[in-house]
Amino acid sequence: MIKVLIVDDQELMRDGLATILNLKPEIDVVGVASNGKEAFEKAERLRPDIVLMDIRMPIATGVEGTKLINASLPETKVLMLTTFNDSDIIFEALEEGASGYLLKDMPTDAIVQAIMTVQSGGMVLPKELTAEIVKEMRNNQTAGHAVEAVPSIINELTERELEVLNKLGLGLNNKEIAAELFISEGTVKNHVSNLISKLELRDRTQAAIFAVRHHITTF
């Protein structure tokens, strides 16, 4: 079973989600926490596979909690719980090591599937929400905010690597990318490794952020 820690400052939300998820045979909710600091402390003791982490919480936010967990417990993966109003800090959470995000009001089965995707090494980037975030980022740019320059290293990527990078930005896993590009999963895995190395990124989530931020992925 996948060990899960649920973090939310709203007691009704975290206890309700814990009760529902514990009914699923593949999930074992090992604990709950009310802020990012408590989440880190409990994760150190309970060693969950996945932390479902709310973003906006008092004392320590989900972003701060994610940073602590990612730095000390690399085997524990964080999946953010968000609302559309959190779009301004979702990418910040991803940059601190979160493996994806999902909306709090998603059906239970979708949450379970997201947990399983992250546990298997994938990431969760809901296309509709990511599109909204990208739109907001571009609106900020046109409103006079600084536009990040695209690193010159992008010119050294092959056409196939750019195709894979585009799919990463859509949140696709290796199997899905392989199906869309008509190549093997092994080939996709090699391309992803090469992309991470060439772009000097930490992992595939960082590659997805890169693709979205620099408009390699479009929606």
C-alpha cells in the first residue's frame, strides 16, 4: 500500500479526505498535519511515500513544507492540493520539489490516480489548470513584468528532445509520451535523462516547468 500523509489547516478537509482515502485498498493514510512545519516533522517520523500538501496554511505554507521535505526526505514525494486561486504560487511549489498538483474538489478516484502516478515516478499537471497558470504568467509579462530570457542551451536540443520536452510540460508520463510520438518507453526515458542533463535541471518536474515557462509547451 502507498503510505500517505495529508496536510491541510482545515480540519474538516484533512480528516474528511483521510477517511475517504483510507477506504481505498491501495492507500494507507499514516497521519495528518495542519501546516508545512508539522508536515515535515511528521514526515520525518512516519516516512510516508506521498504527502498531500495544501498550499496556503498558517505558520508554514505548503511551499515551505515542500522545501523542507524535499531537502531532507528525497524518497518522500509531495503532491500539492490547490484551488484556482493558488495559481500564483503553484509553480513556486513545483520549483521547491513538488511532483505535481491537483484541485481539492477533484473526485476521489482522480486523487487516488494522481497519488499512484506520483508514486510510480510520474508527475501530475492538470492540463486545464496549467493552461490558466500559463495564461496568467503571460498576462503578467505583457503588463510590464520582466520576461525571462530563454537559455541559449535550448538551441542544442534535438528536434525529438524538444518534442519530448513539450510533452513533459503537458504532464504526460513516459508511456503517454511514447504513444504520442510513436517511440518506445525506453527511448523516451533516455530523452528525458538527456534533457535533464543538458538543461542542468533536477528532475522531470523541473523540465516540465522549464517547458511551460519558456513557451515550449503550448495549450
